[in-house]
Amino acid sequence: MYYAKIFKGTSVTVVLIGAETSSRPWVNYEIEKSLERGNGLLGVRINRMKDQYGNRSRRGEVPKALRVGGYRVSEWNPSSLGRWVEHAAIDAGKPCLAHHRKSCFICQWLWWW
């Protein structure tokens, strides 16, 4: 019930992947709940971002639920995040924003560019 409220109104779940993300017990559970809901999934590595002390963390493992499912994982890039989210939604069978079509061939093709 708790997770139903968290994911309400969402179509994509973005998993921020840090040094210890894959070892956190609730991460795979939340990914599984997102899939049950029909959300698209996207992993974004955040190890290149500096913390409040100016340090960067080591590159962490991709959580098992993302790895096994073959979901896209990208390095942090704020200028591309919106496009990645859109395409994760399309991969999950949601209609694209540009053409309002499910499984839009044009938008799926553009994902690779």
C-alpha cells in the first residue's frame, strides 16, 4: 500500500546508481514494485557527481533487478535526462509525447541518437 502512494501518477522510475545502491535491501524491491505498476525503468549512474565536500564516489554495481531486466543504464547527463525518461516510458509501452502513439517507431529509433 505504501508504495502505491509513492508511485501514483508516475510512468517511469529513475534509479540513481551510487557506490552502494546495489547493496541496499530495498532497491530491488522498489524496482520490482515499479515493474508491477507498469512503469518504465532507467538507471542513472551518479558517481561522477561531487558530494558536499567535493569528492566523487566509486562507480557502483547496477542493481540486480535492472541488470537482469536489461534496462538502460546511463552516466549522469542532465541535458539528456528528459529524453532518457521519455524513452524509458516508450520502452514500457507508454505513448510518446511527440506523436501520442504507443510503440512509436520514430521515437524508439531516435533513442539511439
